[in-house]
Amino acid sequence: MNIKTKDDRKVFTIHQNGDVRWLEPCAFEGSDEVRIVIATRFGGASSGIYSSMNFSYSQGDDPDLVRENYILFGKAIGVPAGTMVTSQQTHTVNLRYCTEEDCGKGAVRERDYTDVDGLYTDRKRLPLVISFADCVPVFIYDPVKRVIAAVHSGWRGTVGNIVSEVIGRLHSQYGTDPADLKALIGPSICADCYEVDEPVRTRFAETYTAEELERIILPPADPESFGHYQLDLWEANRINLLNAGVRDDQITVTNLCTCCNPDLIFSHRATNGRRGVTVGLIEML
């Protein structure tokens, strides 16, 4: 499998069971406390622009095939689809506490909630599932208080600082010390591929310091592209985690861009929106 990475770091390990392939972050791999799994496009039942492991019921794919994809993925990684809890993402900073009553919601049965871009739980064997196709999935684990969280952080969620929202919730509800947290910024669009316009830059300028902004908003790839910039969501989310009190050495930042690897993981930009959706999950063992 030809995967393009932004540097030489070994951040993920590729695993395969039958036709299903997935990624696991090296920083968490082998842990007997928590597991993070990132799906790929391989091994599913869907076809065409959704080929083949699409997890979205809202992109036009056959719902029966999407359900089958959850089941196939779950069987391959040893996490039953009926235990998965999925977000219902609308680029908010809304959070949901999940229990066993939520098992299967959004995967193999209907959700009874909307507008949720972040999930958290203190329950074992309750996988929290975030979907993405360029936006940033962020996974958080507190090994002291034994809680986990997963958030969807596109540019709106990043500038709204959903990462800080969920860390604040963990602190208020469980007494989490942010310095204890371990975090992964997952595969998503890189700064080289993510061009944004002046209104987006203005939103970030209103939120970040001048020094932070220099690291987040970069000159356009095309010097003639006036009023456009390159947005580094990886760095922005790393800054959000640091500002929330997470230690730098406890943050793993991806080097895998979805837009550079649209055959591996779905990318909205690379396909002009003609695509399915990939998922990542975190589960406390």
C-alpha cells in the first residue's frame, strides 16, 4: 500500500483482517487500557464513489450497505458494531455523555440525538466513533480518572475550541487533570492541501494570538492567490490541547493527510464532495 506521509515519523501501524484494513497509532498500540482504531476504505460492501468501506448514511449510499460496513469493520477489529456509539456532526462544539443505553446508535440503529460533535464516557468496552473526510478527529484518554473522549474538529470546531470544551467537561465531571491526558490528532487534511479564504482567516485571527496565528495561517501555495491562505488544522488543534493544559509530550500529531491519500481515507476536497466517510474510534479496555 503506497501511503504518502508528511514526514518520516512512524505514527501509525497498518493492520489487516481479511480484506479489511485499518490503522492504529503507535503511541497507543499494545496498551491494555485503551485502543484507538482508524478505518480505511478497504474491505467494505459499498461501491462506486463510496468504495468500499463507507460509514455515512447521509451521503447517498445504500443504507443496508452502510450497516454492513459497520458490521464488517467491527468483526475485523473485534469490536461489535452493536456496541459502537457514533456522533451526529454538524460542526458544533456540543458534547454527549455516552452509556450502554447508546450502544449501536448511528451504527446499526437510529440515534435519538442530533448536533453532537463530541462524545465522552467513563464506561469500558463502549467504543466512541467519530466520522471524517478531511476534518480532524481528536481522541483523548485520561489514564488516571479512566475516561475517554472523541471529537470532530473541522475549522469551525477548531476555532470554537471543541477540544477545550471536552477537556473542561472531563475536569468538571471527573476531576481530570489536563496534564494527565494523552491525545491523538488523527488523519485529516494537511496545511499544504487546505486553502481557505479571508473570512476564515479572520475567524482564527479573532481567536488566536498573533504568534499562534503565524503557525496556523500560512501563505497560499499559489503566490497569485490573493485573499487565500493555507490553514494548518493539525497545529491549531495542538495549540488548543496545549492551552487546555495537555503536555506536549503527551500529544501525538498525525503525519497522514486525507487529501494526499484519498484512496486510503475519504477526502472531501480531493473528490469535490463525491465520497463516503471514514471513521475512527476510541475504546477503554
